[in-house]
Amino acid sequence: MSLHKHRSRMVTQGLSRAPHRAFLRGTGFDDDALQKSIVGIVSTQGENTPCSLNLAPQADRARLGVAAGGGVPVSFSTISVSDGTSMNHAGMRMSLLSRETIADSVELVVRGHAYDGLVALAGCDKTLPAMMMAMVRVNTPAVFLYGGATLPGHALGKQATILDTIEAVGNVQNGTLSIKDLGAMERGCLPSAGSCPGQFTANTMAMVGEALGLSPLGSAMMPAVYSERLAIAQRAGRRVMDILDKGGPLPRDLVTRASLENACAAVAATGGSTNAALHIPAIAHEAGIRFTLDDVADVFSRTPLIADLQPGGRFLARDLHEVGGVPVVLKALLDGGYLDGSVLTLDGCSLAEALADVPEPDGEVVRPCSRAIHPSGGVTVLKGNLCPHGALLKIAGLKSLKFSGPARVFENEGDCMHAVSTRQYEPGEVLVIRNEGPKGGPGMREMLSVTAALYGQGMGERVALLTDGRFSGATRGMCIGYVSPEAAAGGPIGLIRDGDLIHIDAQANTLDVAVGDAELKLRRNDYVAPTQARLAGALEKYALLVRSAHEGAVTHSGNVEWPYETPEDDYVDPTTSAF
């Protein structure tokens, strides 16, 4: 057996590995198990969010699949930070940072123990790209599984989701909803385990997993509570063993420039989360592929919006699952000429071959490209003198693609949230929140509470919001984020003053401030960065390492082959040794 296919031989074979084998025997290994491949089963299972609440049973079924395929499954877990309960306070600084921590922790366990393969399960926003990043980084036979979305709830006589409750806070603030009705929505909008049910970040990145070939086709949109997820998980464990036996395809065989462009097309076609433009470059980075916001923009601009999904549209993940799931979207894009069908899938066949028997779009949840909702994708990248490296705007559902107005500047999210909550702003203004980028935050907080409050107050498109921070996948309205360079890196957003006229044009894909270059130069000379509280712990390390949002907010220099694959001198081939 080749060592590349069975890295665990470095731990289980040879004279000097007697202590290692003793430790493994202490976990229940016997002589037979020591001769088999070892596959890690990692999940973010926990009770801190409904997104992760259902992962343990799926992980356990993946164990059965590995065992059925002749391997030894070893379970371990890692953290998750819930965007739902960390938003709109300092805890949100930990969300994007957790992506790096999760990827690092999986790498540490897989490489530290020389596991031969991996099944990774995740449910909350940052946990999905984190697991995919880890898979590509360690490049062992691997499968990613999404835990699935929650079912929609019911409140005040109609279907309700968590987005309705978040936006209802603004309804209460402007007097159009009672506290009692808000309580009814709070209690009824999230009836089961699972992630947010719209095309927000979790479902968007689950779709990316299928488009990249890291996940089984047809698995992403199935609701979290469906029992079929257990069968999918078991097949995933078996699939890792098949890949291990055949030597591929490995994650870096699947994550190519073509598949990354396919993933961007899937995001654009479904009006997916703007966060995908942060996470896809980060996944590419792990494969050693430079894929920046410019590359994302190229795909977004040429891909039609064909799926009518929330928050810009009407339907949820369950609805998409019922008409065929992600494969229906991919097949429609392939038939329209917007997808590369030659890329590999998890099963080793081409994407075109895998999609051959997929049904046509239903025409309502998903349309054919010939009847697209919009000729370009639901997310667009803007550029201009305010964002030389780009900024992101979700245009799906917007009534107007242009906006101009005077700036009202806030130095952080909290100051803006206070102004919005107390209605201290005017229609027609552009609310600017700066110093919330990856380095300046640090942590690049998302602004869902602010944007939802604006929408709930009926101001979602009567004001614009501009930030070097992030937005939730649930955000809608004239909200531009990920402005690069960020203020902390010397970006022009740090030079804006109250009253400056800002022009947003999502048709021309431009974002400019009506201030001349000479004036901006003078302001830069006079610029004094706001005083930042002393950092320590994880945030301090993150601020020192993190790169720009347009490069994926990554924290290391990129793909490198793991240099320690060669066995020690006393390695003994298992075919010739009693050890």
C-alpha cells in the first residue's frame, strides 16, 4: 500500500511505534484495526446553535459507512460560533475568526495523527467554508456534508423564518408591530434543528460544496430533519474509503479554477450570500490558486439570476430540494452555457455526466436561463475611487440599482445601530460604517441587525449602507459591504466625511465618492486612525495575520505540500512485518 493512500502507517507500523500502538489500543484498536486505514469524522456538533444540533447522528452514520468500507472511523469535534447569537455585539468579531480556527484545528488533528481520510460535517455559516478549507489544505480523501436547513415556521397566520423576526425588530421600532406579535414571531419562526432556511450564507456555501465537487450532488438543500440525511452520511463514509482505495479524486483534484468559477456561477444564479465572495477565494487559497474578488466579479457579471430564493426572492431551501435541489440549478446553468461540465465530481465522473439525467427547471423556483429573472447574477462587485479593490452588493430583489446621497459617517457598527434604533438618520443618506474590516475590527463583523432594522423600518431602499465590514447572507436592501481596502489598511472609506456625496451604480458596477483626488490626498495627510482598544488573545493574533477581504481574509501564505509525508527510517512495510 502506498504511504500517500495510507498515511496512518507512519503511526501504526514499525518498531518505534509500539507506544503509538499502545495509545491506539487504549482507544479500542485491536490487531485487525491497526492494519486498516484510519478516517477522521469531524463535526461542529454542539448545543450553541440549531445549525449544529443535528450533526451528531449524521456523523455517527458516517462512521458506519467508513467501517463498512473497511476503515476505522475516529470521531472528533471542533468549535462553532453562532452568527445568530453573536450578531450586533462584540461577539461577532469572533465569527469570521472562527473560520480560521476551525480549519486550523482540523488540520492539526488530521496531520498530528496521520489520518488517511476525512468526513467533515458542519451547519453554521463559517463552519462550512472552514471545513472545505481544511479538506483542501490536508488533501486527504475527504467528503464534506452540510447538516441541512431548518423547516420554515409559522407565526401570525403565515409562514415565518428567522429573517422575519430579525426584520420585525425594525417594525416594532417604527410602531407597525406590537411587542406581543414580535414575541409570537420569535417563538414560531424556527421550529426545528438546522440552519437558516433561505439562500443565506450556510445554504449558499452548501451549494458551493456541491459545485466544487466536495459534497455529494443533491445533498445540500435537503432539510436538516429529513431522515434521508442519515443514509447520505453513511454513503459519504463509504465514499471516502472508495477514494482512498482508488487514490482519488482528492480535494485539490476537485478544486480547480474551473470548479471555482462554477461555484461562483451557482452563487450568482441563486442570489446567494455576499459572504461567498469572501469564502471562495479562501478555499482557492488553500489549493494554491490565486482567485480574488476580481475573478469572482467576472463570473458574477456573466451569470444570470435564475432561482427565486429568499432573501431577494420567495422560496426556501426546502422548496428548491422539492424541485430537484442544487443539481437542477447546475444543469440549467450547464445547458445555458454558463458552467464548465468537464470538472470532476466527488464520484470521479465529470459534472456533465453526473447531471445528464437531472430534470429541467420547474420554471418557478428555478427558471431556465432563457427566462432569467435578471441577466446578471444576484450579487455584483462594485469598483471605484471608494473601493479600488472592490465591494459587494446583493442586487437580487432590489427595485433600483442606482443610489446617490450624502454620507453620514459612523466609526463603528455600534454607533450606527444606536442611530438607526433611535431614527437619527434621514431618507436619502448613505450610512457609512468603517473600521470594521478584517484587520480594523478586527474580525469583520456582519451588519445584519443594522440592515434588518432599516428594512423593518421601511427604509431598506430609502437609505444605503456602506461598510468595510460584512453582511449576513440574509441581508437585503441597498447594502454595500466588504469595501476594500478597508479603513485600517488605508482605504478611501477612512477618508469620507459627513456630507460627501456618494454615487452607487450597480448597472455600471461603480462606487464613487464625489471628492477629487487632490482633496483625498490632503485628507490622507491629515488622517488620524481612531484609537483602538488593546487587543490580546485570538483577536490580537488574527489582526496581525489577516489579509484583505478581496483576497478572502486569509491568514497564511497559501498551499504548500505537507513536507513530512516520508516515513521514519525504521518504517516497516506491513506486508513483511509482524508489526
